[in-house]
Amino acid sequence: MSLSDQELKQLTVDHQLDGVGEVCPHTLNIALDGLKKAKSGDILVEVTDHSIATKTIPAAVKMNKLADHLGTVKEDGNYYIYLKKK
């Protein structure tokens, strides 16, 4: 499932995760820790400046069936990775 940038920005975010300044695997660990604390159906967004995280986080949550990757928005040098916990 992938939404447009505008649709993603309009979502009500339940958890915002700060991964700015971090690199893999720390960016992935931040997402996984956030998902552990979230309830099913919660929307999480991780903000990061590490471009590789835009590939590793969606792949890991899909492989482990933890969340759906709703999309990623790039804005002002940061990436906003939107996830919905299963």
C-alpha cells in the first residue's frame, strides 16, 4: 500500500520517531522499538536523514509482518517513513 505525499501528510500520526543523525542499524531499531510500543492500527512516522533507512525499514517490517509501509515523504533533507502497525 502506498499513498501520495499529500495523503500521507494528512494522516493522524500516533507515534513520531526521531531517527535524525542516526544510521543503520540504529534507524531500524528505532522503528522496531516504536512498533513494540504501538497498538495494532497505530500510525508511526520515523523522521530520518539517512536515505538507506528508506529501504531497510520498509523491507524489515514487511519481512517480519510487523507493519505496512504506507509510503515515504522526502522534505527539507529528511525522510518521513510512514508505517501502520499490524
